[in-house]
Amino acid sequence: MMEIKVRTLTDEQVKNLDQIAKENKLSRERLLSKIISEYLDGKNFLAAHRTFFKEEVAKIIPTLEKNNQVMERALTFLEVEQAHGD
């Protein structure tokens, strides 16, 4: 395992961190490790899903374009019929 030092927290932030760790019955180090791990896991989760949805949308676009063409033709037909019927 690697070690990371955090040097940019204020005294107030460290106190808050200690309070949260105490409430969760964790050491400060364990709490920070858990926060960082959850952030990274969440980021990986979102990236994987972003790729999945991007691929799924790419599959759907041709169908949507075809549906739009069909709808445009149907509307044109209805407009012509309505114009002749009036």
C-alpha cells in the first residue's frame, strides 16, 4: 500500500474530519481511505455507465431518424389530404 499525506486542510476541517470519524467509529486515516475509495469507485462506475449509454444512444439514433422520416411523410400526406378535403 502507498501512503498519502494531506497538507492543505484547515484546523477546522481536520476537527470536522475527526468528528465524522469518531461518529463512524473509524480512525481519521480509515475514514479518509474510505472517502477516497468511494470517490474513485463512483468515478469508475460513472465512466463505465457513460460509455454504455453513449453506445446505446448510438444504436438508437438510426431508428429515431427513420421514425422521424416516417412521421414527416405521414404529416405531409395528412396535409395534402386535408387540403384536398377542404
